[in-house]
Amino acid sequence: MSSNPLRRVPLIERYRPFLPVSEKTPVISLAEGSTPLLKANRLSERLGLNVFLKLEGLNPTGSFKDRGMTIAVSKGAEEGATAVICASTGNTSAAAAAYASRAGMRCIVIIPKGKIAAGKLAQALTHGARVLAVDGNFDQALDLVRRIVENYPVQLVNSINPYRIEGQKTGAFEIVDALGEAPDYLCIPVGNAGNITAYWKGFREYHDAGKCSSLPRMTGFQAAGAAPLVEGHPVEEPETIATAIRIGNPARGDEALAAASDSGGLIEAVTDEEIIGAYRLVASVEGTFCEPASAASIAGLVKKAGEGHFKQDSTVVCVLTGHGLKDPDTAISTGPEVTSAPPDFDQVIKLLKL
Ligand SMILES: *Cc1c(COP(=O)(O)O)cnc(C)c1O
């Protein structure tokens, strides 16, 4: 391993002893992971907590999906796969397309029509994926993909692929490595429920390895219009502005519920209004632009803090799962208007109310 601090070490190299790789596994990497854990000073002060933001949007394709994809595609390459496939609300397809291109594999992506943020679609197409948009929701897209891989030699890279979970658990390792201990709480958005499952696995493995002496309470948040784990049954027509978590029947729902209950945490819902409020708040007071789904963790943090849920001065890590630039349309349509101005000094000054 290089000790050059300017080299971002591939996640597989950094955490090799904890990962299902061997010397024979080709390392298909875009230098993912090693993302910043930023202290949110103003949120901390406001809420009476020690709030940290895990900036997963700073991964190579702009979301945490890269952590899982480096392992899934590397293992696929080791096993001789020449093509990968996924159903996606967007970020999985962006990551799959990028890592497949890196590995010299074909990539097939099945997305729900019209519900993919512009940046994510741009990524999948530009990396050369074959993109099919089905007239249906994510859950239907995933059913199609499951049937395709049963019948054709393509590697599935959705988070039902266990290698995805193995990669994504390294987010938990990094948090412990950065804090020197596990946080008291982890706030995380929940869609298909792979990531909360992965973080919980990561914290437990690190705990067993003696890297931390406690475990966080896993505090997951779904969007109110797509909250099957809160309602206790699948949601036929999930609806939310946070398209990355617009999922009505999470593949790892049982594991997510177990993570919440085993850790003394919870899974609750936040409304789109709360999500957009949190999205604008974290961008305006912490300089951190995340995508709407990511802001579900902040919305949950603010809501539960308002209810007095967290012990004063607790350490809370919010996982900001994807970058705000993924979804410029939502940023612009929910934001303030641009003011037009003539090219005239006095009028510009007047408009600026300086
Ligand atoms: C995939 C994704 C999620 C949801 O993660 P799950 O593992 O499906 O629960 C949340 N936020 C963003 C930005 C995502 O891309």
C-alpha cells in the first residue's frame, strides 16, 4: 500500500482483510471511498449535538454506490463476467456503467421511465450503458432484472448482490477510523435498504475486530410516500421527490428492520416537505449540496432532535449518500427565482438592496 497522501487508495486495498477478495481478484477501482467526515458546526450548535456529515457524494461517480460496485464488478471480473445488469433509481446505474467501462464489460440498465434524475442518466449514457426505461416503477424493473439473470449469463449488480453489501460496509469502517470510536447514532436514508444493512454489518465487524467499543443506534429514514418499512407492508405506487429512495418493496427490508431493532434504533418516515427543507438547510448553513434522498437523513435528524430523541451532546453521523449535482432539476424547481437585471450599475445596486 502506498503511503503517498495524495494517492486515494482503492477501497479494496485499504480494507482488504475485511473483504471477500484474494490475490486473484482483479482490482477494478476508480479510487472510491476515503470520503470526508465533515463536522457540521452550525447544525451541531443549533441542535445541541455533535453532528458529522459523511460526504458520500464525493465518491467518483457521486454516490456511495461506488463502494459496492468496486467489489461487485471486481468479483464479476474474477468470475469471468463480460456483462453486468441492474435495475436502478439512478445512482446504481451510474456506478455500474462507470465500473463496467473500467473493466471492459457491457452494462445494461433498466430504469423506471421518467423518474431518474438528469445527472444520473447522463452518467449511465456517457459511460456507454444500454439503458432501457420501462413504463413501471423500480420494483417492476428489479423483477425484470432478476428474471433476466436467471436465464442469461449477465452479472446482477443490484444490492441483492452480497458483494455490494461487502463494499458498502466500508463506510462504517471509515466513520470509526475518523472518529476513533463509533458514533452514538447513524442517520441514514432507506430505499432498497442495502446501505443500512451494510453499515450495520460494518459496525459490527469493526466492533468484533476491536476497532470500536460500542455500536451506534441505526436511525433510518424513508420518504413518507415510499415508506413500506414504517407502514409494515409494500407500497404499490411509491411517490416522493427523493427518487433515489422511491421504492415500495425493499429487497433488504427485513435486514433493515433487524438493524434498527438490534441496535436500539428506529426506522421512520419524513415528508417530502421535510426532505426539501433539510436539503436547503444543509446546503445553506453547511455548504453541503446533497441530493434530496440524502437529505432524508438530515430531515430525520432535525425531526427527531425536535422531539428530544437524542441525548444532549451525542455524536450523530448523517450519511449524505449522493451529490446534489445529480439532480439539478429539483434544485432549481424548489429554489428561489433568478432575478433578471439590466446591465446598469444603479439598477443592479438597487436590486441587490446593498
Ligand atoms: C441508493 C441510494 C439510497 C438508498 O440506499 P438503499 O441501499 O437503496 O437503501 C439513498 N440515497 C442515494 C443517493 C442513493 O443513491
